Amino acid sequence: MSQIELLLPKMGESVAEATIIKWVKKEGDAVTADEPIIEIATDKVDSEVPSPEDGVLLKCLVKEGDVVQVGQPIAIIGVGAQTSVAAAPAPAAPQKIEHAAPVAAHVAAAEMATPLVTEVIKNGPEGRFYSPLVRNIAKAESVSMAELEKIAGSGQGGRVTKSDILDYVANKGKGIVPAVAAPVAPAAPAPSSNGTAAKVEVVSAPAAPAPKPKAAISIGANDEIIEMDRMRKIIAEHMVMSKQTSPHVTSYVEADVTNLVLWREKVKKQFELKEKTKITFTPIFIEAIVKAIKDFPMINISVDGDKIIKRGDINIGMAAALPSGNLIVPVIKNADTLNLVGLAKKVNDLADRARNNKLSPDEISGGTYTLTNVGTFGNVLGTPIINQPQVAIMAVGAIRKKPAVIETPSGDFIGIRHMMFLSHSYDHRVVDGALGGQFVRRVADYLEAWDINRDF
């Protein structure tokens, strides 16, 4: 019987780690190809990892609650004709493990490292957060948690960034101790060659940033304390991070979508009969946004330090409310390659699977622009928060009948029209008011110019 390592698979371009939620199988259990072995959770979605082949789960290499990096071994599976539950040996000395040479090399390198540094945890003893990249560098360079805690971080809230830890490692190799988060205690004076005490000059490093004050909260006798679930905690962190990262500006436009509403009412039954899916307003809004992005491609960007990344693909995220009350953003990849029918089918499929927790990690990553439909809840308009690392997001409000001025060559008059508001929030670091305002106006123009005789 041969043995293989099961690695944590890649789960989207922006997903670097996952939390182990539950082992579906136990050591010694028989497994079949594509049968779920373990449940995992990323910062985006929960999913399962299946067995690559028929065999026996010999060894669980991680525990429930562990945070595991993509590509890290999580289990050893015995495969082969002789595999059986009873024959599963103790996995202390596996006969053959894929990637054995790289693993042995890492072990040898770890044995030579001085001092030996164990896995760096996500949050330090003082609650300080360390990103996966910083933790990986710390482990590779034998930087202990105690050393990490002393590094003065230049990131948001005093976090240690990639450049902070690389500077620390470089200076450490030269015998230079960089500025640390806590002041250095003065050393005792050393005797000089003539027996007198030599003067020692000590430069204190800047103190760590003080923790942000929290509002005092009183709890009454009739109050109920509800623990946030894991997804709500992630959403909260993401929203705060976005507001701290991007200076938000919001522009508003009111659009007359009467022709659009009348067209949908006219074709929706025929559309569903022919295409086997419903035509909602969401794919129509996405089509207009895609057209506007082609007109204004500098909306479809991200910011990396002092660099602007202009996205080559147009991937539209659509915010969706879950039955739990939480929020998820499935992504329509390459939305500019789909016609209205294709967009409608994709929107309905993603929305349905989002409500049933059936999305894969890749289907909620890689977005370059996001749409949120606050009109679904009867809201007229909203001020959406940017979905980082994007730089803009649009909220569409409820469509309502309103009296409006109608201009004609023979004069103006008041008529009943279907009106809606579009709210466009954007990152003022890279999107100025002219671009942000022109973009949302262009989306409204496409919606107002809808051809009531259009075929789908």
C-alpha cells in the first residue's frame, strides 16, 4: 500500500489560508475518490476538501480550529489494491509520501536553523495581528514571536508589514537592532581601559501605538448578549478595514428607467419560457455597468501602495443577503463576454447557490467592481462601502413611480415615470469626483436609453 499527502488546495487567487472546521472522516476510515474528508472555512466561504483517490485516511495532520496555509499537508491517505480499514497501519513511518524530498529538505533546514522557531500564530500574546505573509517570513527567517512583538509596525494600527520584518531581518544580520515597539532598558556602564566607567548612550525606540479606545457599553437587565458568528466577525473586520484604507466619496444620480421597466414587463414571461430562467433587473444593471467600465476603464483598478493596477478583466461582484442575515458577494467572471441572457443565467445561478451555501471559494474571489441592490429591501438609496481591494461600488435603489418633467419639442409637461437612484462610492485616493460622477452618470444614461423594442 502506498501513501499520499493530501494538501490544502488553492481556493481562489486571494485566498492564502483556511481554518479547519471539522473532520468528516476519522483516522482509519475508508474514503472514496471525491468523497469529502474535511470541512474548511476561508475568510470568504465554507467548503469541503475531497479525497483524491479511494483508500484509507491514515493520519490527520491538522486539528479542528487550526489555520492552515494553501499547499500545506493536512492528511495522509493510504491507497492501493491492498488498502483496507483493517490493514491501515500506524502512520509513524510512511513507506512512500509524495513530496518527500521537499519535506525532508525543510526538516533538515529547520534542524540547522538557530534558534528553532515554531509556527507563528495569527494573533500575538497582546492581540496584535500578523498577516500570513509576515508569519511565513518570520518562520523562514527564524524570527520568534517575542521578536515580532517588539518590532514597531508601520502598518494600520501598528501592524507589522512585509517591509518592517524584512528590514528587521536585514539589520539583524548586520548586528543592528532596529527600532522596536517597546523602549530598550539602559545597560549598566561598562568599565573603560583606565578603570573609569565608560559613557553608554541609549536611544529609546518609539513606543508601540496605544490601543484604540472602546466606547463604554452598559448592559441592562433586559438586554440580550449575542455572540457574533464567524462570518459576521469577518464582515465586520472587512468593513472597518475598507473605511480605514479608502477615503470614501459617494455621488448620486436619479435615472428615469421607464422604458426599461416596460420592456421587462413585456418580455419576462416569454424570456422565462424560452431561456428557462427569470429576467430580473440585476443582470440589466450589470450590463450597463460593464458598458460604462469600458468607457471609463480607470474605475476597474486596484491600489498597491503607490502603484495602480489596471485590471484586464471585468469581474462584477453582486452583493447577496443570506438567510442568516449575513452578506456574501459572488463574482461574475469576465462579465463583458456575456450577453443579457448569459448574465441572467449566471446571476440566478450564483444567487441560488449563495442562499444554499453551495458556492466555491473561487466564485467569490477576483471581483474588480461590485454592485449592491438596496432596492430589494425597499430602500431608495444607500452609501455602500467599497469591497477591497476594489476602488468603487454602486448601489441601486428601489424603482418608484414619481411625477417628473418630460421634455418634448412642443413643450414640457408632467408625467408619471419610473425613477430610481444610483449611488456610487469610490476611493478618493485614485478616483476623483469627475471620474466617479461621470461613471455613475454614464450607467444611468445606458439605463435611460433602453430600447423598448429590444430583443433579448
